[in-house]
Amino acid sequence: MKVKVVTNILEANDRIADENRRIFQEAGVYVINMMSGPGAGKTSLLVRTIQEMQKKVKIGVIEGDIAGTDDAERIDSLGVPVVQINTGGGCHLDANMIREVLPDMPLNDLDLLIIENVGNLVCPAEFKVGEDMKVMLLSVAEGHDKPLKYPLMFQESSALLLNKIDLLPYIDVDMAKIRKDSLSLNPKLKIFEVSCKTGQGISEWAQWLETLVKK
Amino acid sequence: MKVKVVTNILEANDRIADENRRIFQEAGVYVINMMSGPGAGKTSLLVRTIQEMQKKVKIGVIEGDIAGTDDAERIDSLGVPVVQINTGGGCHLDANMIREVLPDMPLNDLDLLIIENVGNLVCPAEFKVGEDMKVMLLSVAEGHDKPLKYPLMFQESSALLLNKIDLLPYIDVDMAKIRKDSLSLNPKLKIFEVSCKTGQGISEWAQWLETLVKK
């Protein structure tokens, strides 16, 4: 008897991610893995995106947090199916956590499933969960040195949303450097500038996302 | 022969952290493990703290980053001994990384060693490196929901610096809630409000730190 040893925790994760992806494809749902550092505005972006797209696109949300249900409650109030995962100290979502909650998500009724990862600019980028694409947020208040200091997430993401641009008059941040360094890491990265506070830039992002979902 | 099995990676780390701590105590140097999410202003706080204390306290710095040497260059320009650790993807500093660079740090000439951890509000809180105390920063732009969502770092830290208070007029953040939730997690937490941009609050923090170093 041959024993297959799974030597790599990432390899084991990728196998489950592939299974999740097959389930998503069979249900015809487009899946985003949304990542950022803490407090960059993922949940606020979700709220804005749902409000913008809700009439045309059926959206569901999986919320990942170390602790608490605040974010899921914000989403629930919009009338969108939402499931909260608490990692209990874990620094990222993995494919198995997503698999566990899929029975609670009405996949066949959805066009788009958005998975909000734990707020962490490092670890989530290493773990596929079965998504069609990874999307990342960066609060412009975090500074222009982030692409070169946290390169993996910029490399893994298909889109980068630069959030909180309403704060630009009050902070010292070189937006051209963020763009240049991000694109040097990932020339195909699609970059949006948004403010989840004022709503600026949200419709451009939502329109782009809609074309992907409707493909 | 009895084989001792180290079952727990944290246990192995703690053993090395204890050795580091003994080295620090023999050298008579007080050690801070400084943590925060990405872009909360750890390096800016270091620069301000060094400028404020440099005449009275001999300071050295160990910089932890996934990639790059920007932060170490900022510290080096202040004429302070600094060593850069690049974790190469790793999401936190551990005790062994610190042990490896100690020969490059003139411990016997120092009163205070500040270790700047990787920008991550989750993983660094789990790993002792031999420090006397952990200190954390939170940018007020990250929002008031952070204590309850990332409880461990608030529980492990002795001091919390709420940075970027110059942005308070432009953001929706409930400072009273941050204080209340932080203190509910850790009643002994010492809280400072600072702006590394304007310098506000820095001297109060530096004076408190000086009393600990001089003990």
C-alpha cells in the first residue's frame, strides 16, 4: 500500500480550494477573495458595492474575522445572505473554513459571492479559498511604502482599491509611487481610487466588477 | 535515553526568547517589542521617540520587515545602531530571528533596544522575542472596532499608542469606544494619544518610557 504524504500545508489547502472552485462553478457564482490590512475599509466597501449592484446582481457574503459578528450584522441589514466565520485567533481564511460554511450559503441563487478575509496584509495572500480572483484594498492613510514592503498580496491580486481618498488633503502620501510600485510587482493589476465615505469611485469599480460577473 | 519532543512551536520559541531575555538583562538593556498593523506609524514613532530621548537614553533598533530596508535607513540617518531583519514572507518576528542578529547589536552600550515587528495586527502578538514589554500602535484611521476584532495584541501589550490623532477632525472614529474596549480586554493597558506628524503627545510617551528604562 502506498501512503501519500501531504508534505505541504499549502498543497493540502489548494486541493480543497480546487474542490470549492468546482462547487462555485457548478452553481454559476463568481467568487472574490477580498483582502487588506486591518481597518482599510473592506466592510465599508462591501456595503457600498452591495448598494450599487444589488438591483442587478444577486450577492452573498462570507465574513472572516478573528472574533465578533459586527461586520456580518452590517451586511445582514442590507438583506443579503451572509455567514460569519470566526477564526478564533487564526490570521487568515483557508479553503477548509470556506468549505465548512458553504451549506449555509444559497449558492444556486447567487451571481456573486464576496469573501471578506481577516484584516492582515500578509498571511491571507498565501491561501487560495476557491476564488475567481483576489481583490485587495489599501487605505491611502497606510502610506506609499506598502507595495514594496508587502509584495505578495499586490502580486496575487487582480484589482487594488485605494480607499479613503477623501483623506488625501490631510496626509503625506505619494499616490504615483503606490501606482508605480504596485504595477512593477504586478503589471496587470487594475487600480481604482475610491472613498467608501463619500462614495467617490465606487460606480467605476462596480461597473468593472459587473462585467466580470456577467461573463 | 529519553527523547524530549518539542510538541509546540510556541514552546520552542519561548525557550529561545528566555535565552534572549537573559542576554538583554546581563547587558542591562531594556527591550520593547513594538507591534501594529501595516502603516500605523511604527517607524515614524521610532524616529520621534529617538529624537525626544536620544540625549538621555542610548537607543538601538532592530527593524523587522518582510522585504526592504527603507525603515532601517530612516533610523540609520539618526545616528542610532540599527539592524534590519527581512523575514522573506514571514508574517512576524520570532525569538530565533532576534537571536541571529544580536551579535550585530552593541548591547553593552545601550539602555534601550526597540524591536519593530512586521506590520500585522495578528501573528506578532503570539511570539515572544525576549522583550521586557510589548507596545502596540493603532492608527485612529483604522477605526474603533479593532480591539474587539483583534483582541490578543491588546491583551498582550503594556501600552497602546493611538497614532494619527491629527486626522480626528476628518474621520468617523469613536475614541471613547477604543479606550473602553481596550481596557475591558486589558485593564492595566497604558494608553497614549499621539501624532507622529505634529509631535503631539510624544513627550508624554517618552517620559513614561524613560522611567521604565531607568528603573
